[in-house]
Amino acid sequence: MPQNTANMSPMFDLTLELDGKTELFQRIPINTAIAEFPEKGLIVSETKDGVVNEINAIMGTATSEIEKMPYYEQTVANCKQILLDINPELKREQEQAAEIATLKEQLAGMSDQIAALTGMISKSLGKKKEE
């Protein structure tokens, strides 16, 4: 039995057909103009204006969060730098990883150059044999 029945408002269940499937939305309070079902990505409202207002509110919140991204990106960069500053071993490991990545790129480039030179030498030797 509910502990506080004074705050309980009447509710209803709503059945909708969405994309050819019947969906049941339970326990929607009667005294609300809008009900959200985020797990299903659905907003139910008794008016179009209610949906528009809710969409505008969601968009406003998302826009606000997006505008905060540079701050958080800088915070992450600062934290990484502080960790490197207070942990010399971590800094050495990152420097070694960067150096290894650079060496791998250089080796790959040299490998391509050697392959090109080998091809040029093979062509050159092939032409000399024909002469």
C-alpha cells in the first residue's frame, strides 16, 4: 500500500501504434500536460505546443552543454599536463611512445623509398640487358 496517498494523482495508461507496433505507456499522470519516455525516445503531450516547448527545452539544454565543450576539453588537457608534470615516469613513457611512433613512420617511409628504388634499378637493369 502506498505510504503517501495524498500526493498520488490519478493516472492512465496510453496505448499507441508506432511504426506498426502497439506500445503501452503506463501510469501517465492525468494532471500533466506532457509525459516523457526517454527510454523509448518519446514525448507525449495533449497539445502540439507542449511537444514544441519540450523540444525547445531539450535543444536549449543540449546547446548549452555543447557550448561548455571547449572548457572541458581544456580542463582535460590541463589535467593531463599536470599528471605529466607530477609523474616523470609517465612523461618518459609518453615521450618514448611518441618517439617510437615517429620512428615507425620514418621506417614506413624508408620502406616505400627502398621499394621505389628497387623498382627503378630493376627497370634500369632490364633495359641494359635488352640493349
